[in-house]
Amino acid sequence: MSLQVKFAVRSETGYKRNNNEDNFFCNGIYMTELERDRPYFLNGIASVPCIFAVFDGMGGHECGEAASLMAAETLAEHAEKIRCGSFREIDDYVHGAAMRLTAMMRERKILTGTTMVLLTCRENSFMTFHLGDSRAYRLKGDTLLKSTDDHTLAAEMVSMGMLSPRKAMYSPYWHSLTRFLGVTDEVKASPDVNGPFECIENRRVLLCTDGLTDMLSHREISQLVKSGENPADTVNNLVDAALSKGGYDNVTCIVLDFTEGE
């Protein structure tokens, strides 16, 4: 028996934005410039080893979308080494993408960057690497577990006991990122690493931007992740629910199901 990864991705601009600053990477596939401002949906099956990621660009019109696209394009260039090499290849990718973003900022005289949550699956386990407040969740048994901690000032204040988790959501520091992909004098790109996690034990994974988590509670996300029949249904239910709450931001979700196949 071999491991199969069934996946689905959906990305939407939402109702309040004119452009989509999100992007993703589904084992080689990402949104091009021509695709990113239109509703996007894709599902399929990937073989192991494989890579998935979501990105949420920062900086406003054109800046954020250029950053997330550059992160996805650079990941495509590093993908084969990441699939087959050591996890040091992740550091090489992050460093390369950060340098490219820095060069773009200097050339265009802009400030930009992007969040990143990246999943690598090898053999029977997966690991996550993240920067910023895009998140990974894993469904273990009947419990949805958040596998990443937001890199924000509000999250740091919660960890120090200065804010309750509930009050943090209404804090002006909720979206003040302390780490992201892109280098400035104050912020360096150094991802947190989580895992390895057994694939069959954690049968479903969600990667998402804050366009989902700002609109839905953990309980709502959990119910939708657990009730979805397959990745396509699940990703559509999640995005539809975020849009039904107002769709104030771009929203991008990837749902992965790990199954044993022939």
C-alpha cells in the first residue's frame, strides 16, 4: 500500500477587495498573474513526496500580489530539491525568496512581503513551516488541532499573559506581523517548524490565509473540516462560509486528505 494525497484548493478575492493578494502552491501549481483576480478552484491527487503552501501578500494593490506570486514562483524552482533533499532546502528556499523580495522592494521602491505556511509530505509523515499568520490545522481523530502559532504582536502578548485570546482578536496588533517572508532591518525570515506528524493518524489537513480565520471561529472551522465528505466539498464549504460572513478579505484554503491507495 502507498500513501495518496487527495487535495483541493480554492482562492477568492472576496467582496471588499478589488484584487487577490493571496497565492498558493499545490505540488507545482500556483496562480499566475492572469488567474489570481478570478475565482480559482482545483482538485486532484498527488503522489508522495509532495509540497503544498499558501501565501498572503502584504502591501496593498499590486505590491502584495507580486510578493505572493514571487514566493510561489520561487518555490516552484526549489520544489524538486525540497521533495528529495534535506529540510535544509527549506531554508535555502526561504532565503532565496526573501532576497528576491528585497530586490523587488528596492527596484520598485515599495514595502511588501508575504506570509507563508508550507507543508512537505514524505513517506508516511508531514511537516509544516510557517511565517506570519497563515495557518495549518490537522484533524486527529475527531479533534481539529491548530498546528501553527501566529507570528503577530497580539499572539506574543497572549503568550506573555498580557491579553486573553478573545481580547487579542480585537486588538490593534492582531495583524501586526512579527515574522514574514521578506527581509527588512527589523524582521528576518526564519520559519517555525512543526512535526513530523503521521499522515494516517492526522487524516485531514487545512492550510489557509487569515481571510478564513478572521471570519470563522475555531468551532465553525472544526465543524466544516470534520463534516466535509472530501477535500473539494470541504474547501468549498469553508470558503463559502467565510464569504457568507462578509468576505472582507481575500480567502485561500487548501484541504488535504491522506489515504492509503494501491
